[in-house]
Amino acid sequence: MPVVFRPKNLLLFFVCCWWVAAPAHAASIQVKTLAYGPHEDQVLDLHTAVPLPDEAMPTVVLAHGGLWQAGSRSELDTLCRNIVSQSNGVIACASIDYRLSYDLGGVCTGTGTGTYTDQARDLALAYSMLQGNAESHGLDPRQIHVGGHSAGAQLAHTINLRWSEFAQPCNRPDGCPAARSAIGLEGIYSIPGWNDYDASRWNSYFVCATRQAFGAPGPSPEACIDAGLGERCWDAGSPIYLAENAADLGIKPSGDALLIHSPGDDWADIAQTRDFGGTLETTFPEMDVVTETGGVCAGGSHNIMLHETSLADCVINFVLDETHAATTPGLITYGMN
């Protein structure tokens, strides 16, 4: 179980980890654009320090937002650069493009199809490519985290909870461990909940984008069905539903979870982050779940928060805690709340 920060020990955290949050000098950064699949959208930008550090780097692999129908890896460029720079080059960061819903056959009417499964596989494929070529880029294949912003957070936490289904083939002789954690920023974790929020906050402006990715909710037209779980796409694509029904579905998370939502963002519903964090803690008591919605990590609007240095600090400290926990038996990890 995580130890959750409260005011009396929050200062201790930043004092002990000050060297991470405030390095003496920023690391020089190189960006490599790499293909992780055959489609033109299956590319990523890998941000690392120059020169590479002596120790293999833990890595964060991030998927952009855009309601599964839009967006670009470039939206995460500043965050990735901040993670590398503010960690003094200790951590690498990759931002990926992935195939968009309308290119995958998503439609706004009729039963439709769940394109989110192919998009989740794209994130898993990017993970697998980096893991399989870790030594070439100075990465630690045992310490790779998946994450995302908005719709990208839904993809990251979906594969964290359905890893055995979405994991891509591995050819490393020493094996390919699952993602160390899933990191969600301003995430959408319930598709029915998002649809309700869209109706109340945005007058259902985004209903077509939702249906392009998850099909119809039913009963008329008939609901899109997730082929892997045999559940409605609107449920099988909702990490909250997956966690709530984990025992019946036979699933469990592959890694821990970091959930961040800025109090200055009402584009997506902050309540989903709180609800998802609470559900994960209740369902998986052995899981380290860190949920921060109070402004410690970010305070800006939906996209502006990605540029805040405090967000990079929180991701860095979480990743390093995970790294230390993996290499130090019995170590207690710490989070933000």
C-alpha cells in the first residue's frame, strides 16, 4: 500500500528528492524519431540526455489526448523535455503517435466498432519496440512505464489492466516484464461517465468522437461488443469498470498507478480521477496507487498543465520511487495526494 503525503511529510519528500526536482544544470537533450510499426502513424519521439547516463534509464512512454480522433505526439514534447531535463538526464521519455479512430473505421452512427483496442495495441507495440531495443538507447527494459494525457490516459490504464491481452510479442532472451506502472494525466476512465459529462458540460458536442472510438452503447442500435472480454465497448474500454469487475473478468493490473488531474481543468471531469484512484485502492490493496488532484502537481487548464514543471517533478519522483522499490526489498514508496 502506498504512503500518502499529507502536509506534515510533504516537505520531507521534496527535501529528500530536491536533487531530482531542481538539478544543478539542465541536461542536454536529443530526440530520436523512431518507427514502432508499419503504419505511418506508428512513430514516436524518444527524448534522452546527451551524453547518455552510465546507468540504464527508466522510461516513460506517453500517448497524447484528442478524444481518440485527433492529437499529436508533439503535444507532449515539453513534458518529455522537462522530464529528461529536470531528472538531470536520469529518465528517458517517449511520446507516441498512434492510429486515430476515423482511420481505423470508427463511425458516428450505427453499432460501430471499438477502435480503442487497436489504439491500445499501438501503445503496447511502442512499449515492446523500446523494450526490445533498450540497450541501443540506454534504456532499462525492466523499468518502462506507460502513460498518457486525456484519451491517452484511458489507453494506458486499459492496457495496465488488460496486459496479458494487449502485450506484444517479446524476443528478449531474458524476458520482457510488463509495464512498471500506468500514468494518467487528466484522464477519461469511464466512457459512460464521460458521455454524461459531455452532455452536461459540453452539450454533447463530442458524442461523435466518443462513438468513433467505442461504437454505440446500446440498446438501439445494438451495442458495440469488445471481442476480448465480450462486454460492451463502453464498459470494456472504461478502466473504472475493469477495476470494479476485475474478479469476474479475471484481470489484474500489471503495474502501479499514478493519477494526476489539475483543479484548473474542467475540460474532463476531475471526479473520474478521484473515483478511479479510490476504486483501484479498494480492489487491489497490494497496488501502489498515487492520486493527486489538489494542485501540487499541476494547476493549469487541460493542455496548459502539460507544460508545468511541477508536473514533470511529480512524474520524475514517482518513477524514481518505483525504480528504487524494484531494486530495494522492503522499501516503502511515497506518493502525492
